[in-house]
Amino acid sequence: MGDKHSDDIVSSSASQEFILPADCTNDDKELQWAFRKLDATLLAVIILSNVLNSMDRSNLGLSKVAGLEEDTGMSGSDFNIVVSAMYPTYLLFMLPSNLVLRKVGARFWLSFITVIWGIINMSMAFAKSKTDFIICRLFLGAAESGATPGVLMLITLWYPRKMVTSRISTFYSSFAIGAVIGGPIASGIMKITNPHFKSWQWIFFIEGLTTIGYGFVMFFLLADYPEKSWLLNTREKALLKRRMEEDQVEGGHRAVNKKRLWRHVRDPLVYAQALIPFCGNFGTSTIMTFSAIIVNQLGYSASASLAMQAAPGICGFIDEQIDLENDHPDFRYMA
């Protein structure tokens, strides 16, 4: 690149916090390297968070195989009611949670709700009845409601539009990863023998405690915006910030206000698009919660049923990777 290009970079960034050096001749390569560093850190952090989220959502079904229903006196449709209890609060608090995220920042809010849902999951180890589980699940829905939407918002703050789709697809593959490892981990936890704790209680306690610990780790690893990143150097921050500003100009940056929000609420296309993940999540949630139960009722042991929970997850993960490679031209950035 010539001197004219370097002068353009300096002039366009002169008023910004991070000034690009005048000898910027390899900015495209450096920018690509910066995005790879983000993939290896930011993306990895939120993917692992979602893996724990996936495990925490599915551990209720795994715990039933481990004897939860008998020990808590549930019968008939009681278990199904407990499973469904989290979703009303999940839907109710999704928008407020993300409004709070915009006010306090993704770093604090995502870390905070991760710790909270870990505490709630750990608390279910001490539940004694259907009522206790329903209360815990209601709070769990409120806590988890902001996790996935918050992460999607964070991705759009760090990556230009061209790269967002592949990162979101990679993020969603973490649900499959959680399904792959959740069952075998629960099967291993079941082998813990303790006269004061049932095996299903250990599942809630250990997985909840792990989530709490990881929530604190997230607080130290995440950053709200690229210019606050602990990973990127000054030059990379400037390059990344300029690229995101260019992306806003290309896409036509528009402020968020009540008028725009109301227009989207009335847009039927929004609801048509929402129907797609609704149908997908309907099947995914059913598999994550009930697959181990169904396998157990086919005559397999509890440990074998939990271990075989990994099979649907493996298929789902492979499908995500095929979709990622074939459908998204910006896959090269993940190399």
C-alpha cells in the first residue's frame, strides 16, 4: 500500500483515542491477526459459557435418570411442569435483561448472570419437592434470559457484519458441545458415593459450582468494547476500531429509539423469523431434556443412558461445522 493510503488512515483516525501510526502498510494482515486473537479469546470465552449454559439446562433430565423424581416425591406430570417452569420468566426478562446490559456493559452483566444461574443450579441440589424446583426454575429462567441475546449483541460490537454470521454459528455449536460432554460428565458424577448426598444432587451441585467459578473468570477475561481489550495492543485496537466505524458507515448507522422499536414490534417479518429458532429450539430442548430419560426407559442403565446423551450432540456439532464451512464465505477468518 502506498503513502496516500497511510495518510488516509492517519487523517481518518486523528480524532480518535487510538492513533494509527503513519507507517501503516500491513494493516489488513494485522487486522486479520487481531480478529484471530479475538476468536481465540473472546469467542472461546463466550462459547465455554454457553457450554455450561447448555449443561445446566439439560441437567434436570439427567438428574431424573439419577433418581430425582423418586427422591422428591414427584409423579405424573409433575416433572414436565418443573421443566416448563423456567420459560415464562425466560421470555418475560429477556428484553429487560438486555436493556440492563446496554447500561452496565456486557463484561459485568454476562459475568453477573452466569454467577447467578450457577448459584440457582447449585441450590437445586437442596430442593426437596416439586414446589422447590418450580421456584428455582422460575429464577433460573430470569437469570439465563439475557445470556444468549447478550452474547449475540457482544459479537456485533466486536466483529463487522461480514464476520458476524460465522461467529454466531460457531457460538451456537456450543449447545451441541454441551450435549456431548454433559451426559458423560453426569455419568461420572453419579459414581460419587456419599451418605448425605444423592447422585442427582451432586450433578446440580458440581455443575452449578463450576458455573459460578467460571462467571468470575469471565469478568476478568471479557471487555465491553475493542478499545478496552486487555489482549489487543494499541495498533490493533486502532485498526479494529476503524474497521468497525467503516462497517457502521457501510451499513448505515441508525440510533435505537422507541419509534424504531415499535416499528419492529409491528413488523410481521420479525415474527416469521422468530418462528425459525422457535421450531429449532423446540426440538433441541426436547432432546436435551428427555433423550436420556427415553433411553433409560428402553432398558439401559442410568450410567449408560447419561453417557449416550452425547450421541445427538455429536451429530449436531458435525452438522454445525458443515453448515459453517459451506454456507459462509467468511469462514477463512476462522482459520
